[in-house]
Amino acid sequence: MKVLLLITLVSLLLGIGALAGQFDIAEDEVRIVGGNATTIEQFPYIAQLRIDNQFECGACIISPKWVLTAGHCTNGYTELIENITLRVGATEFDQTANEAITLANLYIHPLYNETTQDYDISILLLNNNLVFGNKINSIALPPPNLVLPAGTLATVAGWGTLTYLGALPTQLQEVTVPIITNEECALRYNDTNTYISDRNLCAGYDQGGRDTCSGDSGGPLTANGVLYGVVSGGIGCADAKYPGTYTNVSSVRSFITSVTGL
Ligand code: ARG
């Protein structure tokens, strides 16, 4: 009887060990996907884009009155800008204390393509200038035609889901991912209808596990304090085969200058 009990106990312990091993991987995927909780002081240039009073996307503050987001986040709203608001300066997903920022104008890239998601960028002009401080600030823009070398580590932040089709976080999340070449990225996506163009950047680990996800769109991808990417797309989230795709800010730099003068 005692021996049997011992055997049961040992196998139970072994079983638990094996289970815990499995959960190591799952536990890694508890944020953005595979990232960490962070605060707005670390990302004072990130904003929440809300449409019809619901969280829709991330956005990037580039000056007191200009904000960037993904084209697909505002698609169809050119004549409905009163439906769009921004929330700035708060870490929490549900930041009801902060007053809604309203828009004076919306400029979706004229070449934005709904089908291919090429030129996935739009520019928002605010009604009132933001007051900068430790929770609200701008991020620097890159020069035009800059190619980020593969392997460059870039950081993304957002309030998107913590797993593919999973729950939203209560707090801002961040994750760091390496840039991969557009050539490699196009190869990874060649069995899908996702189109990788010169207006894209791609980032992700070969083994997956860390990525942006739904709701992170429009948010910032930065390296060394410069905004190189805006979260655009991807298949699934943190999938080993499919890296996250971003709008290459450098490649649409002349559009940004023509609209904002920046
Ligand atoms: N299009 C998505 C959004 O609306 C972003 C998806 C990012 N996906 C990914 N696998 N990196 O938020």
C-alpha cells in the first residue's frame, strides 16, 4: 500500500513537472504577445485611437498637433472625423479620467489600398495642441529612404490582445522584436495573399512567441528613439512563420512632410 502510494506520488510529481514545462511557453505569451506590462512614461508618444467611443487602434504623436496611425484604422472616416477621438497620457486601457482629444482633419494616404494594405498610413490633425510633459510627448521621425538592417532590435507598444483572438490587457504592453529583411518577409508570406511592399517593414523571431496583435495597429515601432514603423498587420500573432508587418515610416516620409511640414 505504501509503495503504491509512493509510486502514485512520484508519478504525480513528474506529471506536474511536465505540465509546468508546457506552461513555461504559455506563460511567455501573456502580454502584447510575449511582452511585458509598461507605463505611459516609457512611451509618452503613444495614444489610443477611439472610434464611436470604442478603443480601435494605437497611434503615434509626432508633434503637439500631428498624430500618425495606420490607414486601415481610419478607413472610411474621412467625412466622419467627429466620430474619432484620441486618448493620451494614460497607462491603463480604460482611462476614462482623460479628456477626449478631437480632430480637425484626417489625411489617409492617397495610395492607401484596402485590398493589399499598401501605404497603410494616415495622419491626424488635432483641434488643440497637446501640452507635452512626462506622460505626453512626441517621437522623432526617420529620414526618407532609410533601410533598417536586419537584426536591428525594435520596440513596439500597444493595448492590443495578449494572444491571437485572446483578451485585451488592462495596461499598456511592450515587446522587443528583431527586424527581418523585406525579401525574407515576402518569402514567409508567399503562400498567403498578404502583399509585402517597399512600404513595409517586418519584424519577429524565427521561433515566433513575440509580436503585436489585434488592437496594436497604428501604434509605434521604435529603435533608438526614432519612429521607424507603424503597426499594420500579420497573420495570426507571434506565429513562427509569419512576422508582424509594419508601415515603413521612412518610405512614406515625403507624404508626412507634404501634409504636416515636419
Ligand atoms: N491589423 C492588426 C490590428 O488591427 C494588427 C495585427 C498585428 N498582427 C501581427 N500578427 N503582428 O491591430
